[in-house]
Amino acid sequence: MPRRRFPEWLVLLLPAFIVIAAVVLIPLIFSLYSSFTPYKLTRPSTLWRWVGTYNYEKILTDAKFWAAFGRTVLFLTIALNLELILGLGIALMVNKVTWGQRTLRTILMFPMMFSPILVGFQFKFIFNDNIGLVNNVLQSLGSNTALPWLVDGKLAMFSILFAEIWMSTSVFAILILAGLFAMPRDPLEAAKVDGCTAWQTFRHITLPFLMPFIFIAMTIRSLDVARAYDIVQIMTGGGPARRTELLWTLMSRTGYVDARMGLANAMGYVSIILSILFTIYFFRKLSAARAELGMAG
Amino acid sequence: MTEVTLSNVVKNYGAHRAVHGIDLDIQHGEFVVLVGPSGCGKSTTLRMIAGLEAISGGDVSIGGRIVNDLPPRERNISMVFQNYALYPHMTVRENLGFSLAIKKKAPEEIIAAVDEAAAILGLDELMDRKPAELSGGQRQRVAMGRAIVRHPDVFLFDEPLSNLDAKLRTQMRVEIKKLHQKVGNTIIYVTHDQVEAMTLADRIVLMQDGHIVQVGTPLELFDKPVNTFVATFIGSPPMNLIDGIVRGDNAVELHAPSSGGLHGGLTIPLPSTARGRVSDGQAIKFGFRADNLMPMGHAVEEGGERTELDLPVTLTEPLGTETLLFTEVAGTEVQAKMYNPRPVRPGETLKFQLMLDKCHIFDAATSNAIRG
Ligand SMILES: Nc1ncnc2c1ncn2[C@@H]1O[C@H](COP(=O)(O)OP(=O)(O)O)[C@@H](O)[C@H]1O
Ligand SMILES: [Mg+2]
């Protein structure tokens, strides 16, 4: 009698299963479990106390959490829209350039090559109210006041947005440029002959063709921005007085500063809903845009 | 009335000159075909008429108005592209109506024009499909429909049939011709296929290397080619050309291209049409079509000025009503036609008659035709 053996496919897949379990599944289950405990990093024994949905109930009524949640959604909306508009503009212009386009494309990628931490420091310096570049320029132009760029709530949000957009507009620009390169020339010429002005051609022919590329960029960036952390942490640390607190700065503060890991994990799970919703939304849009172009499948 | 006139039109791409100052007058309602080998500047010429390509020199006028600096939308032309160039995100209906919608025409007017075009081209069943859901032939029809809804002054076609299979191509060719008879607009049609040119054109413009070589009706180009290029480009199979040297007043000595006439060759009478136009010892190209070299007893016409030759058949291509025979005259492979064919074995020698009054004489040095 031959020994009972696992089927071959299972044996072959087993290493992959084990690795995925170790790096994804176990942390996932552990964090999910701990979100039902009052787990504090400073008192490990709390991991074994089950408190049910206490953390979640606390979050739902926590004004600070919802403020951060709302601020993140707002941040995401503004950043994505501005990046789209700027990225589209840059892509259209670069596409028109005939000389030195390669170099330009490479330069376009530069902001993406920096560590977000460094970008944070760079803009922290630029927007510093005493020694920062912006205020220096303003003052040399005759302004007497030093604007509190990183202290005033609205100005601080603006500064962070500025840094975020500076760093990531090229994601849109590059993806849209790829779309423009892939665009067939014939329909554009047909549109010209059909009587379109440059704007009408863009609006009715180019833009529909670019939509799938735009939604891919949107999906990538919405996931990116929803977990915005490094730039904010460096520039304002979520402060002052929580004026620039986003979901992830709040979570890390709760988990590592206050050491309330259970609560932080629960926040993580609630905020994941945000990312999932955005992803579903943009994927729907992406499929619809592809179906428009007859690319569905 | 919308004539299209090109006068001394030039196109340069950087240092490369793609179109060398061409002149052309196209009448209202005329079907003109620009034909020539790939890269000869047909598309460039058409695109300059369309306004898709800037004109480097000369003038293009449509309906008496110089349009050099007008964008395509102000020229009232429409164009059918080789790759159809349909708008992928629009249904057939939207594709057809797009040019009118852009002009902010009234919805009823758009619907009427679209329905009319759809009826002409038999697109009714396809109106709600996207281009991706259509076959090549259907896309081509939509592309043509899109061109006709606007009732343009001039239709421009750039190799509209070259992406279709042979059968569909023949079918669409007939449809294009019918379309022209129905709408009666001026059509400028580009193709590299001489059969399309012959079958469609009122007038053919044959181009080579950015120059116009000959303009004329299909039969003019077929019967009176101005040089060897036209002679071999138009007609299938291409015209047979044999090197020859004029001997005396009324004889031609045909010889193989490599021999240079040193070893003697086959001497035949000089066609009477060429007598007095060539001189003794002049190097020529002697041309005739397969239809003018026929085995005795299998010819469509007897009589006329002719000479008889005994030639070995090397290969046969039966085509049904006729058989194409490959044979050799003075060391040059030529093709002949056998009407009411009977089976012929390769190697068999037949007696042929060459219709001398249908032959063409070209000057060997210039390649130009010598005729009265
Ligand atoms: N955009 C372009 N840039 C440079 N050369 C071109 C361009 N378009 C066409 N040409 C050249 O011009 C010549 C004529 O091209 P075209 O009009 O497309 O030929 P065809 O008769 O096959 O349509 C060719 O030698 C081609 O290489
Ligand atoms: Mg071409």
C-alpha cells in the first residue's frame, strides 16, 4: 500500500501558503483580535482581556476620530483633484514637446524618487515661519507679517497639501502621459476633419480615452493618500493641537504614544473601510470607462 | 461647384522632399484616384488637401478658395481612413452623428441625416453597437457613413480597403462606386492597388517618388502609358518589356538584357506606328501586354499588323476563361494569354502571334514612350 500523499498541487503551493500566512494572515488575525481587547503595549497581560466591541463603540462616538476621518477624506479629495488637474496639464504639455521630451519625462519623476520623510523636512523648512523660504520671499516683497504656515490650522493643511501634491502629481502626469502615448492618432485626425476645435477634440475624443488611465492613477493615489502619514508627521506631527490630524497620525499616536494598541487597531479597521470604499468606487469607474472604449473583458 | 486644384504643391519633411510640386485640377463630381507604389507621397498629398498636413509650398484650393491656411474643419471635406479611425467610445449612431452634434445641429436634423446615411450603407441593425463589436467590413461602412452624413464638398479616402480581405474588398469597391453614383460628390481616393484605381476612377493620377507621372482615364493609362513605369504599374499581369535595338527603318532586334545586343537576337518587324520616330541603332524597350501575345487558334482577334513566333511554354496558370502562359522571347521571360484554353504541357512549343499594332516602344535611355 503506498503511503497516503498530499496531491501534488497542494505540495507545490504549500510554501506560498505558509509565507502568506506568516506575513499577512497571522498579523491580520492578531490585529483583528487585539482590536477586541484593551491591549496596551506597556501592559502585555491586557492582551488576554476580551472586551468585545468596546473599542469600536468608543471610536464611533469619538469626535477626535471622526474629525481626523473627515479631514482625511477632505485632504484626499482636494489632493486627488488638484493632482489630476495638474497632472493632466503637465502630461498634455509634455506630450506636445518634441525636443528633449525624454529628459523632461525623467525630470518629471524626480519628486517621486525622494523619500516622503525628506520631502516633509524640505517643506517644513520652506514653510517655517521664521527662517522659511516662503516667508522670506513674502517679506522681501514688502509683507510685514510672518505667516504662521505650519501653525494656523488652514495654512498648515495647505502646506501639507502642497507638499503632498508636489511629491505625487507626477503619478498622474506619468500615467496620463502613458495614455497619451498609447492613444491612436487616427480618431484625433478624424475629429479634426469632422469639424472639432482643439478643445472639442480634447473633450470628446482624448479625455474619454484617458479616463481608464486617470482612474488607475486615482485608485493608486487614493490608497496612498488615505494612509498619508510621513509628510504630516514630519511637518506638523498632526498638530498643533490636532489641527492637521489625519487618520494615520491619530492611529500612530494612539498606538505608540498612548500605547493603546487595541484601540489603534480598531481605528485601523474602521479606516480601512474608507480605502475599500474608494477602491471599489474607482474600480467601478475604471471598468465603466474601459467598457466605454470597448475594452471590457 | 467644388473643384479641387493643386498648383505646384510641395511637401518637405525636414530635408526630405516627399511631394515635388504637383499640379492637378479635379472637376466637380469627379472620382479621382491617386495611385502609386508605397511611399510615393499619395497620403501626404491627400492629407495636405484635408488640412492634416501643412503645405510647404504652392496652393491648394477647394471650390475656388485657397485653403492653405485653413484648419480641416473649415474646408468642408470628409475623410475615410485606412484604419477606419472610428471613435471607440461612441456607438455607431454617435459616430455617425458626431460631426453634426459638434456643429450644434438640431436633434431632428441629426437623426434624419444619420438615418439617411445608415440606410444608404445598410447600417440600421448596427446602430447601437460600439466599433469594437463590428467586423472590419462593418467598421469600414460606418467610416463611410460618418463621411457622408455631413454632405461635404469633397470626400477623401486613404486606402480605405487595404485592411479588408480580398472578397470584402471587391464588394466594398462596388459599394464605393455606387455611393459615388448616388451622392455624386467629388472624390479623391488614394490606393496602391492598380485594380482599385482602374475599377473606380474617372481619372487616375499615377505618382512616383513625389511626382505625378501620368494623369488620365483608366484606359488612357492602360493603352497609352507615357513611360515604362506606367506600363508596368497599370494592368495585370504587368506589361512585358524586352530590350531591343532598332535595325534599319523597319526592324527591331530583341535581345536578353545582359547581352547588350552583341550576340544578335530575335529580329521582328518594327511596328508601323513607330516608323520614322526612331533611328537606326537606337536602344529601346519593346513592350506588349500578355493579351497581345497569343497562341495561334487561341486568340481573341486575328488579323491586324502582326508577326508570328515559335516559343516554348515554361509554365501555365489556368484562370478559367483564359490561361496565362509563361514563355521566353530573346532570353526574357514574358507572359502570354491563351483564350479558349486547351491543356498545355510545360516544354511544349507553340506558334504565337504578336499583335504589332498594340506594341509599345520606349526609349531605353529615358524610359519614355515613343508614339505618334
Ligand atoms: N511624418 C512624416 N515625417 C517624415 N517623413 C514622412 C512623414 N510622413 C511621410 N513621410 C515620408 O514621405 C514619403 C511619402 O509618404 P506617404 O505620403 O505616406 O506615402 P504613400 O504614398 O505610401 O501614402 C515617404 O517617403 C515617407 O517616408
Ligand atoms: Mg499612404
